[in-house]
Amino acid sequence: MIRVTRIVTAAAAVLALAAATPGTATARPPDARTVTAPAPGAPGALPPDWRWIPPAAGSAGGGRLVWTAPEPVPVGDARIAFFAGERLLGHPRADAAQREFTLELGESPGGLGNDLRVMAAGRRLDAAGRAAAAAEARRQSPPPAPPAAPGPVNSVDPGLPGPYRTVSGEYTLSSVRLPGHPTAVEMRGTVVSPVGAPGKRPVVLFLHGRHATCYNAKGAAPLVWPCPRGTRPIPSHRGYLHTQKLLASQGHVTVSISANGINAQDNDTMDLGAQARSSLVRLHLARWAAWSRGGTAPDAVRRAAPADLSRVLLVGHSRGGEGVNRAALDSLHRPPAAEDGYHGPVSWTIRGTVLIGPTIFGQNPAPDVPSLTLLPGCDGDVSNLQGQIYVDGARGSGSVTALHSAAYLMGANHNYFNSEWTPGQTRAPAEDDFGSIDGPDRVCSPGAAPRLTATQQQKAGNTYIAAAARLFAGGDDRVRPLLDGSGRSAPSAAPARVFTHAVGGHRTPVVVPDPSVAVTGGAVCLQIPAERTSGCQDRDTTDWDSAHFARWKVTPEEGRYAVTARWSKPWAPPLRMTVPDPVSVAGSEALALRIAVPPNTRDNRMDVAVTDTSGRRAVLGGVRIDGLPGTGRITAHWAREVRVPLTAANTAGVDLRNIRALELVPRSMRGQIWLMDAWGWRPGTPAVKISELPRVDLGMLTVQEGDSGVRTYRVPVTVSGKGSGQVRLFVPTPDGEQVVSELVTVAPGTAAVDVSITVEGNTRYGNDQSRTAYVKAVRNAAVGSDRGRVLVENDDPMPTISIVPVTDSVTEGAALTWRLSLSEPVDTGYFAANIGIAPVTGGSPELSTRDVDPAWLGEQFWASPSPERPLSKTWPAYTSFVAEFPVGGTEMDITVPTVADTEREPVETVALALLDEDGNGTGPEVRGTVRDAS
């Protein structure tokens, strides 16, 4: 974690000065007030990398908040966000150079507070955050914990090449149009297939993530499609050839598809391209299904082994991971037709997914589809390891027979799984996404002990992808111990240290934390609280981030809990968790617990005990958990899976069909733990049962306000599929300060999800109004589009602003005054005029900084009168202020107070002009003159 640096924002300073601005000697409406904007570089103003552009003259908006990066921000998969403290302000737009990021503020900026940050998946990008990271890197801290020794070797090593030769080729089809993407998207695939393998072969489809799309000799053109003249496409889809060749040698038909056309457009879509990527995957699968039925196939497909579309594994990297997760969901539960780019039959069966450093913006894992999520410990792009939610978020949805596994790859970065994103392996520009720009890192900088080379990382990734292919598509249970938390290792992945845990499969729930669990010796904590110092983690006193606590779109977020405890002596009181209803672990072989401890801690030891409803208690055994090697720049707070056999419970006569409580009894000198969940476990991989589930998709509706009448509009909701289930609905309050959440039972044909906004039409200009909702699956439900909104657009013209003199010729010591007037009232609480002090032309002497009240000058512009300079040059770039009309008012006065002196001076002039949001004048100047008092 990078601690937040406190900074003063221009927006907050604007409203603070409103109260500090002194009154003037001239008469003006009692509710009129003057609001000023700080000048760049002024004391207390924005740091050099931030600026606030005031709204245009006569605008109801809040202007624009702009952050300029010190160098281009590489195109990646994490989404850049502006925050004020813990509150998400929004997601800015990047310019073509990936350096300037702009966020439109819809309302008055006064509520931003004094803590602005630029974040991308937990990384802080702005100058204050970078400085804090560099200082942290320089600070001497205890060395990270050494990597753990590998576990026992598994009976089968899936990373070894198979018996088949391979053949490669590529196909290109006509481009396709996808909803929300104005430019057509390419249909291109690289095929690697076994030679001589008998019968139809399982299919593995790869989808790369978001990366630059084009390059030339001078470097990458970040996001352009199609590539302009003089540039070439970056062939990201060829970056998994090393994995494809391994899988093909083992008997799989593989195809890796290109998605540059989506990458160039996805940030303009509400779901950042998840639905488009799903459509693209299913369009390719539909072609393969047609070819397998005898359709005319490209040469690369004809030379491949026959494809078995009933055994398909999808592999997605970064945003490609979220795309293949959505494709798996859409293959089982069809999406709304208007949002989908594929409308044909589903002629394939997705047996599983592998998600490499994935995003999960929607936090909606596909139920009933087994998954393996690879979490790179040195990920410098999706650095909060949000893909962990594909495991944690899968609990309770669907039949829970699907195995959902996470593998933490210590020392792996984000990019090197793809050779086209790896320096030295590609002709296109590429980089180490972790990097060391903020100083060396003891875990993840190249050369650090746990850090892997590109080749080592690719070998380890290949081993675990091949394990998933054998388990999910091939049904080979011998590789399961590599994936399900059993602690086995594969020599082919060496020297990588890989840790796994899982939910689903042959597991039955014992404790899944929520407020219904009664806890002594610890507490149930909320993972995503409203405040930094509450919930599961005090973020002001800890220097780590947790993959389990990856944030979604609302804060606080009800429904995500853990159990936490801390002790400072052995034999401390036990952490006891009593469930509301007895649970059964009959038939289980062991108790499996997912427990996280702070990074770099050692020897966190505890005994595990269970108690049945009659009071019989048995200590099952002891466990020891060591923290992962970590620093403040990586996400190393991650739960390790530990198991204790149930033999002692059977011996003690504990009724395993009626377990009432679970205890963790401290045995080490000190410790701190977070229990994510506990399960009854037995070996094996059950057949996945596909549940009949309702699917919920929220939509977008844009309407006009109208001139009269009262209308109620609702967020569009589609509930399809079968059966009933529970979702959690989140609705931010109109001011954005709070979130209201509720559990809702949904079923096709019901209207349980109801989020509305009531609008009264009028002819006054005002802000657009909106109502937003978010939804998450909780139990026996699926979610596609997780965000919905009603936008009510203002359809009335903006009133005009006029400026006329009240007192525009005074003797020094008096105040110049002008009156701003609106042609009609506005229907908004914030309406402002941006007024510039313009250079005086025509040879007239200009009023200077020493001719005005120094207190006024300091309060308005944080400037000193000395050295003396023209008032229009108070600050070199521009000198302007914002005047905010009182709510409901149509007039206000603005003043420039002058001071008397003993010097003989000619008549001096000041010029004012209304400005647009780019700082250009929108009308004629008005002038004021000041006569010498002597």
C-alpha cells in the first residue's frame, strides 16, 4: 500500500475562499458571493501534475479535473480512476499520448475534500503517491520473508511436452461489428495443433488482454484501430505460442485470437469490453463448430486435428480473462440480444477457464464453470490482484460443484506470460510492467531472489495452464493436487514458488463469514468498509494490500466478510466461531481452512478444534502459516489453504453431521489472522452440475426532461433464465456520499429489482439527473451487466450572462464593481461564470498588483503584490476567478477593491472578460478605471 499524501485541491479551495472573501464598500445583493479559483503554482494550490479547469461562463457543470502524468502511462488492463479520499470521483479519459487524463465534474467541486489520488488497481500514479513510494523504497525495512520450499512433488507433471509433433498456421476472416464498438473488429486466429493424435481433440482458445495495438520504429501508438499508415499491428495473439505448442504436443487443438479492435475502443463502453470480448470468443467458436460439421475451413484449420467442441477450455489474460469468463457465462445463460454480438446457437461446451492476471470489473464470476486464476505476485498492471474474486465471489452461486482455484505465482509480473509483451522476445515495444521507477523493490525488482525471469515465468505459467487443461477438459484427477490447495509441486515449474487454494469441488461449507456467525476471541469484519481505519484492515497502520479485499464500484460494500483475530501470547483465548445452524462434514476427510496472515510474518501457529451440537469437542490438529514475502508495493496478503484431518473428531465421538462451532486456538507467541472460510474436504473432482439459474442484467436508459408534468423512469432490468436466486442491489444516494444495499430475490418475469427516479419537467436550464444501480450475485443467480443507469438529460437552453458596470470608474481606495445577470433563473444548485482578468490593450496603463487590496489579492489568487506586475499577469499562465450565482438568484456583484497610495499615477485600467472552459473570451470585455487620489 502507498499511503495517501494530503494535498489541497483547487476545487476545495474555491469554496473555502467563498467564505473568506471580504465584503466590499459597494452595495450588492445580500446573498451574492464571489468564488475564486487558485492559480497554478500558488501556495496551497494543486501540485504541478494536477489542475482544475473552471466551467465555461454560464455552465452548470463543475468544470474539469485534469491530471498530467510525468511520462506516458503504458496501455494496460487496469482502469485509471480519480479518488477524493476513499470516494471514487470517476474514470478519466486519456488523450492520445496517454499523458493527460481528464474527468468531467458534473456538479460543484466543493465536495471533493483535500485528498486527491490517481489510482489503477491499487497502484497510485500521481506525483504525491510516486514520491511516497520512492521514500518507502529508500526506507530501511526488515527483509522480506524467504520464499517457502516447494511442496511434495505431484505424481504427474503437466508441464512436460507430450508425444505429438505440432503444426501451426493462421486464419483471417471478415471483420465483425460489435455493439458499442463503432469500428469493426478483426477475426484472426493463430492455430497450433497436434499431428497424429487420434480422434477429435479438446480445444483450448486463448484471448489476450489490453495492450497497445500498433507500433513503428519510433514506438507504440497506444490505442488506434485499424493501424494507420506507417505502423504495424502488435500481434498480441501470437504471444502464447510457447503455451500453445506445449498443449498441442499433449493432444489439444489450440487457437489464439486477436482483439486489437476491441482494445482500441473498450474504454468507451460501460463494461470496458467484457461483453464484446465474449461475443468475439463465441463468434470464433461458432466458426469452429461450423467447420467441424464440414463447412469450408481455412487452411490452418484444415491442417489441424479434428476439434471436439464438447471439450473447450478458455484461457484469458488480463481483460481477456474477464472476457472469457463472460463468454463462459453467456454460453450457459444467454445475454440480452441488444447487447450481444453473437445470436446463433451454442454448439460447444465450456469445460473450464484459466484466467491470467485477470480484471474483474463486474465481480461476476461465471457459476458452474470450473476456473483457475493465476495471480502474479509482482503484477505491475492489475496490481491489486482483483482476479481473486473469481474464487471468493463464486461461493454460493450455482451448484458449487465446480472447482474454483487460485494460484499465487511468486515473482511473476503481468506481461511476461505473453511473449509479444516481453522485451527481447518481440519486435514491438515492450516493458517490465512492475518496473523500478520508484526505486528498487526487495521482492519484485529484477534480480531480487523471488523474481522470475521471463522464461522462468512462462514455464511456470505453462505448467499450470496445462494442469487446468488436463483436469477441466480431460478429466485427469491426478493433476488436481497442483490446483486445489493440496500443496503439491511440479518440477517443470521450478524455480517458481506457486501456492494454491480453492473453493467448490468436493467441499461442504463449515464457516463462510457473515454477521450471522457468532464470534468470540475475534470479530466478523467487513472487507470493504466506509472508512480507511475500520473493517478488516486499518489502512492507516498497515502497509500491505489484500487480494481478498479488492474493491468494486461501491464503498462500503455489504456482503463481503472475513473473521479476524490477533493475539500476543500463546494459549490466548481461542477464536471461536459458532454458526447459526448446524453443518455437516460427514463423508469429508479433512477440514480445509483459507487463512491469511500479514506478509513477512513467520510461525503463526494454532490448533483447530470443532464442537458438535451436544458439546463434544475434538482438537483436530495444529497448523502453521507463514506470510508471503511482501513489500508495500505488492499485494502479498493472500490466504493459504491449510488442512487438518477429521480423524480425531471420529475418535472423540463428535457428531460430524451436526457441527456447531469451529475454534482456532493460538499456539505461537503472537499472531494475526483473517479466516476467509472453512470447509469439509475430500479428494476427487466431482462432475459439474449445471444449475438452472436466473440471470440479471442492468441496462442504460437516456430520456429528456420535458417541459411539464411529472414522470418516473426506472433503471432497465432484464431477468432471464430459470429458477430463482438472490442478488444484492447497491444504489448510491444522489449526493454520492452513501450506498444503500439490499438483498433481492429474483426470478424471470418478476420486477424485484426496482430503481427509479422521478423528474418534474420544466423550461429552466439545469443539470442532467441520473440514478445508478449495481448488482452482484449472492446465491443461485448469475449476473451479466452489473451496472445500470437512468440519465435524464436537461433539454432547456442555457441562459445568457451579461456583465454591466455598477461602479466602473473610481478613485483609488474605492472598489470597482460589476453586476453579472442571468437572462432567467436556472434549475441547479451550482451555476458559475469564469471571469478572466485580461491584458489591457490600446496603450492605457494597467492596474497592477500593488494597486489592489493585498488581502484581496492573497485570498483570491494566493499571490503577493511584489514584485509589482500587471494584474492580468498575477500568475504567468492566466489570472481568473469563478463567480458562483446564488441558488435561485439571477444577479450577483463582483468587485476589485483598490488601495490609495502617495504616488502620482495616470489613470489605470483593468479589463474583465467572460471565459469558456478553455480560457477563451466569450464576449466583449468590460473595463474599469482608477484615478489617482492626489
